[in-house]
Amino acid sequence: MTQQSKSDFWTEHVTQWKASDLSQAAYCQQHQLKLSTFTYWRSKQSKNTAKLMPITMPPSQTSMVMTLPGNIQIQLPTSELEHTLPVLWRLLREQH
């Protein structure tokens, strides 16, 4: 099993557990999962969960300058932020 497929497997189980009314132990027992492994992946995923904050831009502002790691600066038109920021976020996360 590749690392990505392991991650997908455990992400699915963590999601299903959150939607259930079961304790972690009961969920793991019901699905024949090792509790310590479940706890490890749940913890790992919660650390990777981004804490995003909404931003508001004044209507008069037509562009935004972002400084990325490595002191790289990107200037984007505000009209493109909605499409560009998720792509940038994904690429930055993949680098770590």
C-alpha cells in the first residue's frame, strides 16, 4: 500500500468515525482496526488541517502582493485570488 493510499484509507475512516456516534475504541472494534494506529492517523491528520481565515479586500484594491517562503513575491489581481490561492496553497503543502 502506498503512503497516499494509506493516508486516503485512514482519512476515510476518520471521516466516518466523526460522522458516527461511536467512541474511537468502539469504531475501531467494529471495523477491525488497531486503536493505536487509528489514533496516530487521526492525530497526524489534525496536525495537517489548515486553519484558514477569511480575508476581505477593499473594493478599490485591484491587486495583492504575497510574500512566499524564500522571499518570493507574487502580485495577483484580486479577481484571480479565488482561483489562484487554492492552487498555491496545495503546491506549498506538497513541498513540506
